[in-house]
Amino acid sequence: MNLYNFDTIIDRHGTSAAKFERLDAVFGRHDVTPLWIADLDFAVCPKITEALLHRLNHPVFGYSDASDGYWQSIINWNYRRHNFLIARDELSFIPGVVKGIALAVNFFTREGDGVVIQPPIYTPFRTVVEGNHRRVIENPLLTDGDNYTMDLDGLEEIVAREKPKMLILCNPHNPIGIQWDADTMARLAAICRRAGMIVVSDEIHGDLVLGGNPHIPFLSVSDDARAVGIMLGAPSKTFNIPGLVSSWMVVKNPELRRDFYGWMEVNEFNAPVLISTIGAEAAYNNGEEWLDQMLAYVENNINFVQEYTAKYIPDLKIVRPQASFLVWLDFRKLHLCQREIMDLLLDKAHLALNDGSMFGTQGEGFARLNVGTPRCVLANALESLRMAVECQCHKK
């Protein structure tokens, strides 16, 4: 039985929601349907709200430490959900996954060092590296139709030639939604260990694997992965609570962990915020049924997009995600340049999607669609897109 109603339209205006507040700055207009930033338009699990309200009803908000229950909720969740065992001393709080990547980049590399990314890829992977004066080294994904794979032979060549110090992995991959298989990640880990490289694995979408399939944490695949890996996770995408900023890090290798965690400790980068720990603990302990129902709803939304486009916009192809509520849309059969694609979306269909080129030159011809929204919103958006594409085709 479905306990939660994901069809409810919630007005997010006036709540400082970035998805709405940044429209003018990013897209140059605000009269568009925002289907871009990767958060959900669904009400959070009531158990999370109840826990927060219970604590906020106490009249003192003084200095506070994370409870043992907070740490144990993360450990229990990963074991129950992903069959992945974490010891308490392997775990640290971080104030956001991108900040966790930045912390690792700053601690383990120096200015001018090379850091490998695998585009098309989540934009901050590039900006964090470049903004900290490191060198971005691209190891683009290989494509065969809708199928994307890692270019591990190319990675070996890069390692031999460029001598990078780090690789930033996205598992599951954003924007394409690939859950990497264990063999692929084990080979990547072996390459990086031989080269003395650190692997930072962003697994923020790990709880959102679809079709009842398992998430495979990078640190679970081999001894090589555990020797070189730093895993980042969070309840933010999972439970729609990114505003609470409760992320965490796992480092299995004690030699890798000792100085890094010590550095974060003395700089208080690992100090949790009161509402972060309360929200995360409530989510991990009481949000599983909500998550399962949300994932079923999202998967039905993806099915709807696939069926609608196949019937009404056949030249628009979707790369079906294995994880997350983000869909990679392929516009290349429309024979439009990237500027024309975004003009079609914004000015003709009045939709705000992520420009594929923001994920790298490999994203040209694409856009990223967030389907984590009520079905009626998605249906109206696709109808607007259909009419815009028909008008565009009639002009040719």
C-alpha cells in the first residue's frame, strides 16, 4: 500500500529554493518550468520533519555533538541497504559531498598536479580541480549508441603520460545514471594503485539505484579499491534533504585516513551541525519505506518519459538511467547546435533543463532532465516540448 502521495504539487516559491531563485541568473528568465537542479519536488518523509520539530521545540540551540545514534544510523543503513560494512573510525562527517571532494583535492594534491575526470561529468568535478589550481585531465567515457563505458585502456595511457595524483569517480555516474559494475571499478582501482593515485568516489546517488538492482560501493570491490579509495555519501539526494547538509566520508585504509582525518579534525571540517545529524539519523532509521515508494514513482516517471518520447517525439532519445531521477536526453537527431537546443527548451517549450555542454564537450547535443516531480508537471513539460519540436521541424 502506498502511504505517500508524490502527485501533490508543492509551491516552493518563497522558500529560497535554488531551483526557482536562480532561474533568472542561470537561464535569463523565470517564466519556465524548472527541471534542472537535482533535488526532488516531493515532501520529505514525515519522520524526518517530526524529528526536526521535536528538537527545535527545545528552547536551547547550544554547541552539540553528533550522537552515537547518528553514526550508527549511517553504518546500519549501508550494511542493510548495500551489504557494505563500515567501522566507526573509518567514518567522518563532511559539510557536503562537493566540499568533501575539495577537501581531498587540497590535502592529497598540490598546485599543478593532475586530476583525472571522466566526462561528460558533474560540473563541480572540473571546477573544484581548476579552482584549486590543479590540472584537469580528461578520460572521457566511450560511447556505443546509448551504452557508455569507461575507457580504462585510455586511462592507463594517461597515467603513464601525465602522472596524475588523483581520479574523481562518480558512482553512480551523473549525468548518465550508470551504476558501475564491480569488475570495471576493480580494474580502475588496480590501475590507480599501481600509479600511486587516490580515487575519490562520489556516491551521493548510490541509494537511488533503480529496478531493484544493488548499488556497488567502490570500496567494496577489491583490496586495491580499499587501499586508494575515499568514498563520499549523503542522505541528501536520497531523502530530499540537501538543505540540511549532512554528508559523510569513508576511508578504509588507516594510513590514508590518519593524517587526512587529523587535518579535518584540527580545522573543524568534520564538525556536524545540529539539524544535519538529527535529519540524517531520522532518515536512515525511519525513511526506508518512503524511499522505496519514491523510487517506484520515479521509475514510473522514467517509463512515462520513454513511452511519451517514443510515441510523440521519436527523434528525441533518452539514455535510460540505472540510478537516480536524472535523465540524459539525446537531441542529436534533431540536427540542432547546442545553442539551438537550449533555445528550443527555454524560449519555445519554456523548460529549464541542464545544458548538456556544462558536463563537458562530450555533452553537446544533450540536456539533463530532472523527473523527480509530480507526473502532471512532467506530462505538461513533455507536451510543451512536443509542440516546440513540431514547430521547429515545420520551420525546416
